Amino acid sequence: MKIFDLKTGFLTGVAFLFTACDFLNVVPDNTLTLEDIFSVKDEAWSALAKVYCYNPRDANLHETEYWLGDEYITPAVSENNASEYKSNRIMRGLQSTSDPLLGYWTGSGGAPALYQGIRSTNIFLEYIDGVRDMTYQEKEEWAAQAKFLKAYYTFLLVRNYGPVVIADKAVAPDAMGEEFYQERSKVDDCFDFIIRLMDEAIPALNEKQSSLDFGQIDRVGAMAFKARVMLYRASPFFNGNKEYFGDFFDHDGKHFFPQTAEVKKWEEALVAIEDAIKIAERNMKDLYTYERAPYIYDRDDWDLDQTKMQTLYDLRMLIVEKWNKELLWGLSSLPGMTGSLSADMNIRLPDDYDGVKDYTGSRQRVGATYAMAERYYTKNGLPIDEDLTFDKSTMYNIITMPNVIDAEYEPYRGLLSPGSQTIQLYLDREPRFYANLGITGGYWRSHSVRIRTTFFRGGPGGNDGSTSNWISTGIGVQKLVHPESTSSHSARIVKFPYPIIRMADLLLMKAEVMNELYGPSEEVYECINRVRRRAGIPDVQTVWGDPALARNVDSHKEREGLRNIILYERSVEFAFEGLRHWDMLRWNRAPQEFSNSAMGWNHRGTTAETFFTLQPVQYRRFRVKDCLWPIPVSEMNINNRLIQNPGW
């Protein structure tokens, strides 16, 4: 029995799916023992599937972490519903100790119970050797997958809670005292445990999974993710954080978080990153490029400007093309994962386009904050505040695009629609701006057509007059919508693995770590520039070294300036992929970055003049205490050896 389908890489088999996720949680009665469950290979395979079922549910609309940070806006009509868009509620200061949102500690608030997942790995590791019809190599490789997932789930707990209870082995049901009621371990001890487990697992993993088993962890993905773990351990949040956790002590009077930053952690992170890049490249992993013919609606523009359109397609298809060469490890579909994120982001097919008008698969409810419209670079590859050629005093001016036959239209061909109304802010931006966002005056590629969008009330992508089907900022996100996803039914949403880690991440991680260790260098620039060149923007040195372009010229030549450039590059390259929140957190910037109200356009506006009015859309409050999530009160009452996180 296979976990993953050959064509999509998604978990398959209805009976398998809905039984696997309860497989190891049933206490065996007198007629069934765990030895019986692990007696044959098919049953052991189901048990391994069980272990994977505890992955975060990032493809689930109300249980995803993607709404963390400041990139997305969720529906205003859902703001008071505690069961919907839970991670958005965290960003609004609505986390609680009684029933924590996305509470991975116990599985509250829509999250998988990661300690239960770790328990499943412990049981699997204890009994896998007893399977009769498996070779030693098969048992070793499956055990390595389970061991890596045990480390992975522990890391997710550390990332969210800081010091955690290390669950190194299965606890007997009749355990008493300290064996059952355990204390939290110091943060450094937690990372040491995670890294040791990963180091034990990696050599026994398949170097690269076959297409039959995409989504199962292999050595390429495991080494890449270990590199991320090492980066987090070295980052200021976990490495010498006196600012936040100078008074957070264990029972023994010692700090939970290390109070002195260690350069050695950055050095060890660099080794892990370089090893990960090496094995990835050996297995033909690289930055994604689109290698097929363009969709029919883009062919004329492609023929007239292939370079620009190639870049646009490289960026538009980067996430949605299944198992492409950039993806090092991806989140496959689990029970209940129906492509709901894509459905909530996809705009409806306008009435004047031929096609099915049933809107089940395109609800146009989730969009981008105005902050994202500003965050993307200008065409020069600089933030708008840094580009001397960008006039902020006129950026809200309403303009009408040239007609398709006009020479002035050529720079915008395929990016902005001819004759449309838009604003100066939307002109002369980098290609990722047009590939990732849905903007008034632009194009939205889905439903197998190219839609000219306005986002005005009653317009394509805009408020349709219903109670909920509108994007409250008037700015859409098409990065996670496949161009062939259609409206008629959820089954017609084209699904793809959400990236857990991809090649661009390793390159920018290497740039960050090398800069922290040695400062700016040509090698650091080259890592950043590989990502920038794929995005169709100039090299770092070219633009930041030009006094006619960069306001703070030569910022790239100083460690702090280059650090900010790298983090900004990450915010743009990984926009809407769930990473910015954690990047800001590990650099102790989250409370400052995420406590501003989300802004947007007036989605009720029916004309450019009434639509392009910037206004607050959603209140946000993110405090230092929100950086670590609370342990549920119920757990604190059961185990008096636990110490609650600061502020809770």
C-alpha cells in the first residue's frame, strides 16, 4: 500500500487516509497488540503514514500558519468567528491560555497534537524491527523517516514554544512521577536533541525519493531542513536573547534561553547549509525555470517580448508546478486538505468571460495587505523608499494605461492591461509584483483565461455585493493559485505541494550566515544575485552601489546594511509562503513589524477615485509575549512541573 500517488504526490486511498490518522492512538485490547499491528509490511506502511499525519495543516484554510505575519488579509466577516482563520486571530492579539489557537502542544485550536505525533514516532521506532516481510534496508530507511519526523515535530514545538519537554521515548501507560510529569528542557538542550536525531536519521534516508514517494522525506530535504534548524539556533531570538528572556528561569534558577550569543552556532549553520546545497545540486536541484509553451492567451505577448514573459512565467509557476526542481521538501495533501487556500484566493470568473459560473472553487475572500503592494521592489530592484527614481509624492495618482498599439505600452505588455485605470504605485515594479499579486489594471491568470482585473465593486475580482465574497483590501494574491484552477467545484482546484523548503531558501540562508560571520563579500552577493536574476532584477552591487539610484548608497558594503537587504529579499522572494513571520521573529523584529493596522483600498469603491482611498482594514496587535505561544492551562493544571511562557 503506497502513501503517495504517482501523478500528484498526494496521499491517496480513502480508507487508508481516514484510518491512518487514528492508527496508533487506539489502546489495544486483549485481542490486538502492537506486535500484531506491526506484523506485516502493509500495516507498518500505514503506521508510517500515521506519523506523517501530524504535519502542520498549512493547506487548510482555517488551520494554516500562512496568515501569521503581515502579508495576508482574511475576510472581515470572519473576524469574530473563533473557528475561522485562526492564525490571523493570533496576529490580532487574540491568543489565549484556555484554548490556544493552533495549539501544537495538545492539538487545540485546529492544530495537530505534535506530542501525539512524537508518541507515534516512538511507537513506530520501537516496533518496526518486528515486521516479518521487510528487508533490513527497508526497515532502516522507514525508521530514519520516523526519526527525522520526530526531530522535525520537536523543532516545530521549539519554534513556537521555546523550551519544550523532550519526548525521547514512549512513556508506559502506568508510568508515575517524574517519568510521566516531565519538565521543560533548556533551549540549547532542545536544539542539541533535534540535531542529534537528524544526524542519526539522515545517513539511512534515500538520497532522493522516487516519483512514487514524493513528499516522504529524503536526504536532500532532510539536510536542507537541518540547515534551517541550524540557522534558527544561531539567530538572535534563540542565541543570546537577553532582551526578551533575561528573566525566564527554570526550576534550577538557570535561564531557559542562552544569554550569551555564540559565534560557533553561525559557523555550524554555514557547514550545514553548504552541505545541503552540495547534495541538492548533486541531485539536479536548482532554481525553477518554466520550460513549457506559454498559455494561449499569452502567446502574442510572449512572441513580442520572450525575455520578460519568460521571467513572468518563471515566477508565476514557481510554486504551483508540482514537484519542480526547486522544491526540496513539500507538504503533500492530508485528510481534509482540499486546496481551500487557493479557493479563497482565486477570483471569480467575470460574467463576460466564457465559462462555468459556479463559484465553489473561487471565493475571492483572502487577499494581500497594502504593505505587500509597497514591499515589492521597483523595477530597479530597490525598495520604493530607497529608489531615488521613484516619486512617492505621486504614487497614488490615478493614470490610464496606454493602448496596446501605443509605443508607451510596450514596457507593460503582459503585466498591465492596455487602456485600464490604475495608479502610479503599480507602474515600473519588479516582475514578482505582477506575478504574485492581483492588482487593479493588471492581469489575473486562472480559470484557463487571462482576466483584466479592476477590483472595483462589481468589477473582475472586486466586491460582488455578497456578504463575504470580496477581498477587503482590494489587492489579490495569485501566487498560490494555479492558472488552470476553475470555479465549478473544489475538485477542479489544481492542487500542488506547498513548499516546506526550496532551493532559493538555501541560497539566501547561506548569504545571511556568511554575512554574519565574515561580512559582505562577492560570495555573499552571488548567493543573493542568483535569486534576483531569476526574478529579473539587477544585482545587489549594481543598484546599491549606484548613487543615482540608491538613497542609502553602499549599504550592501556594511554587515548591518547587507543583513537588512538579505532579510528584505527574503520577505519578497518568500512572500505568502509562511516564512516572513518566522524570519522577523528570529531577528527579534516581530513585535515592531506586526503591530501596525493592516491597510487597504476601499473595496466598496466603484470608480478609481472612490476605490483608491487608503484606509485601515484590520487592527493588529502583536506583543513580545506573542513570540512564544502559551501552554494550555489544562496542561499546567495536570503537570505542576511545567513553567508557563512569559506573559501568559
